[in-house]
Amino acid sequence: MKCSKCGEKAVLSGPALCRKHFISYFEKKVAGTVKKYHLIGPGNSICVATSGGKDSTAVLYIMKKIFPKNKLSALAIDEGIRGYRDKTLADLRHFCLKEKIPLNVVSFKKEFGRSLDEILSTKKLKLKPCNICGTLRRYLLNKHSRGFDVIVTGHNLDDESQAIVMNLFRNQIEVLARLGPRTGVSERKSFTQRVKPLYFCSEKESALYALLMGFDVSFNECPYVVYSYRADVRDLLNDYESSHKGTKVNIVESFMDILPNLKKRYADSTIVRCSVCGEPSSNQVCNVCRLVSGIGKIR
């Protein structure tokens, strides 16, 4: 297949583009999302949540390219997953050193007293690994991005279609209202505004971009993902996508049509300060402090 722009060999079939034109297409798509949804302003300080994987490395690189004059820093969470996170963090450190991007690595072990592997080995909590990890990660990302105007994540279209379906299946409508390219029902000073420039980029496109750019990243999945509800939904959507092309795009675009009404409905949701740690929470004691208490960590 030939590139629809220049006739060179295509690296992608839909759209049919060669290496040069695909890279341009992908970067313009990301920049277009940033502009259309007002994700980042010219003077905004930018914290990029990074893991060393394809999506977060791609978005970190593009943010530096789009906003060369903005304050930019990378923030990584070391959950302590042996044989997985240590490898991705090594890749990330090498990338940030090469690109001269400041990197802050925050660990579960230091913050909570135990790594994720150690937490799971206690057998004290009957939650799935991803439930524990997600709760603790979100807490640390918000805590350690404080002072920045925005925190950028590498969530792509596949991730978002999965999140939409998961929350619909679970009847978590208020959680749905917090999704979108700009997360949260409304902007709150207690939360760093989270934005998703890859929102309309498929995982396939993101992976191809990382590959073509020569990023030294691992394409391996977290070993705990097989226990997650998301993995089941991911496989379900992949099956539908293979037989009904456009399923994921349709889910996200349909969701974007109803999102303004969802945000309006839950605009008055209450946020307080956790009585234990002082971080923002919807309850008197936040979910993280409840988790920490459950694994026997004394604050």
C-alpha cells in the first residue's frame, strides 16, 4: 500500500500514510485536541504523568515539542512491581536525560511503607491489584503535581472507550461525568487539572508513533492486568472492533455528545479535606487512608 500523500510505502492503512506523513498526522492530531479543548495554555506549567511506556513517552515528547517555552516536568509513580516497573523506569530515566526533561519519581514504598508487591502479598485486602494501584496512583499524582497548572496523562482512545463502558456497566454515572479530555466535573483548586492530549488517538497509532520515533520503551503489559475488570472490557471491545470497525471511536464520540449534560448534572458534587491526610476527598476519610489502614501502615 502507498502513502496517500506522496506515494511512498505506507506504514499504516487507515489512513494510508508513510513514516514521515504519519508522524506529522499524529502530532497534528494531538496538537488539535489540545487546541480544540483548551487543554493547555501558552504559559501553563506542565507536569506529565509518565511510566516509561509508549503512550506517556509519546505525549511527553510531543508536549515538549508543542510547548518548548513552558515549564515542563515528568512525574513517575514507582508502584514496586518487580521485573516490570524497574525496567520501564530505567527507560524513562534514559529518555528524560536525553531530552533534558526533569523527572520526579515517587514510590509506594516511601509514601505508604510498602510496595504494591508487598501490599498484595499481605493477603489482607480483598481488592483486585488494579483497584489498589489505581487508588494509590491517583492520590500520588495529584499530591506531587501540586503547583503545576496541568497534569498530562497518556490515556488514548482505547483507554477511554474502555473507561466509558466499564462505568456504564457498573452504573457509575457520576464517575462518567469526570471523564473527557479535561477530567473532573469542574475545576477545583485542590486538584491539579488533568488533561489527555491522546484522547482521540488509538492505541495502535500511539504504539506506531513510539516505534517510528525510535523510543526505547517496553511494550509489555503490567503482570497484574490479567486480574483486572478493564482487561475483560478491553478484550470485549477488541472483539467488537475486529468485526465492527469504528466501535471504539463511536463510543468515545457518542460519549462526548452527552458529556456536557453529565458535567452539568454533577457540578455541585462536594469535595472536602480528608481528616487523616488532608488531601481532597468526597468522604471524611479518603479511600487511600482507608487502604493504608487496611494494610497496617501507621501514618
